[in-house]
Amino acid sequence: MESVQHRLQVSMPVRDNPEGADLLYATTYRKALAPPVVKSVRKQLFPLHPGEVVFPASTHGVDMSSMVGRTVTVDAHRYVRPGVGDTVSDRVKVVGLYDPSWQFDGPDVAYADDATVVKWAAAAAGKTTNDYLRTSGWDQLTVVADSAAHVPGVLKAVQRMNYPAASLQQQLQALPGVLQLVRLTGNVLLGVLGVLAFVGAVTVTGALGRQRAQEVGILKAVGFRSRSVMGMLVAEMAIAGVVAAAAGVVLAVGASSAAAAGLRHIGDIAPYVRDTVPLPETPTLISLSIAIVVVVAAGAVLPARRAARMSPTDAMKDW
């Protein structure tokens, strides 16, 4: 498990919003589910400082782009006794806007720092912040696993503690079949690449056997067996496959880093791109590299066998 990120949400009436949108829902920020920022007062917007909020770029049909940098008053509800309450006014500064199509935490959400959201939620419950966190607490937790392979285990561990839990993958299964189509397309492309690698190995090894016919003849003449000669040719192609796989991994890492650097300049995408574009995990990369070497070596067997079975006389006739 990499981290546990909490969420809390409370209504946040905006009293003097000149744009007219008077009700938003203050929500704590979670790094694993960062909203795509489209405008902000500083480059590194999160984590928020006390008294700062991030509004949606539009809400209730109102464009909020002019709100960045403004300070507004919000009236949080405070519980006094059953049927009786009043308001607690706070001044907050709008330091950024996010894409309103991001509704993972619901529509009309305004992200605020943890302390401010907890203070407003505690006031609505008629408790101190410490009592509120001890008795009511957060309304949702996001558990971040350190790898996709560990998600099922973490999910079962949380459920064994009698907490309702669902993985992000389970939630995404409700999306249209386009996700399955993407996975199928990836598998088809992987198969096509395997076939191309096999055909390439057959072609290259056949050409190599013809070009080195005299060398094969000499090896056969001095006593090398056909099996040994074939093994040498297949081993050469396997080494070429190892070099190609290693070069592919290096190029992939470099290309992902370059792509990430470019994507970080796009406001809608930047929050989701950290250091590199996600690559397969190390075991997957190793498995794919081994598969490439095996396919290349398998493709070299038939032409290498054909070249190794030539008699010394036929192989050296053009010497």
C-alpha cells in the first residue's frame, strides 16, 4: 500500500459571488484523484494553503473564469441545538479553476484545504474539529496501492475490516465496451508484432546462411557437426533479439519521458502526468523481452537448419 487519502465534503454557500453561483460543495483534495486544473494563480496549485479554494470553471450555467484571484465570503452552517442553527462566515480566495467535466467527487464541487473543510463540517455537526474527526471522521478514503498487482489484495484486506470498498477498475467496468475494445486492439497489435518478428528472423537468418555459405562449409570440413553449426546461427539471432529488446526498452523509457515533458505543458492533462508516461511493470517488460528473444530464435531455426545441412562441397563450391 502506497498511501491512504481521505475525503470530506460539506455544503459551502457563497454569499458575495458576483457571478451568481451561490452553492458549492467544499471537498478535500486527494492527490490520487487530482482535478484537471485549467487556470490558476501559480504553477504548483496543490496542496492548497489555508483559506484557498479551487472552483469549477463553470457551474449552474455560469462562467467562473473571472473568479480567479478574488476573495469571496462563504457562509457555513453551524448547529446550535435541534431545529436551531446559525452561520459562520469565512473569507476564502479562489486560486484556481478546474475542468467542470471532472465530477469524480460530484457536480458543483469546490476543492479546499483539509483544515477548512473539517472546520466547516464540524460546525455543521455542532462539534469541535477534534471531536468531529474522532466521532464522525472522513466520509470516504482512497487507498492507493503501490502497483496494480497488489490492488486485489488491498481490496480484500479493506473489505475484511467490514468497510465497503471497490477498486477503480471495478467502477470503470460500468463504462461502455470501448475499454474492452482498447484491450483487444492492444492484444492484436502485440500478436502482429510477434508475427513480424518471426518473419523477420526467418528472412534474416536465411540471408545470413546464404551469405556465409563458405564459412559454414569450412566449419563442416574441419569437423563441426550440423547441430553445432545450426546452434551457432540460432544463437547469433538470439543475441540480436536480446540487443533489439534492450534497445526497445531504452527507447520506450526515453520516449515516455519526452512525451511526459510535452504533456505537462497541457493544462487539462498536466495533473495526471508525473515523471513519465506509465510503462508496464518490470516483470511485464522482462516477460515481453524474453518473448521477443524466443520468437526471433524460433524464426531462425528452420533457415539455420537448412544452412547447416549443406555438405562442405556444396557450401564451398563458389569459394
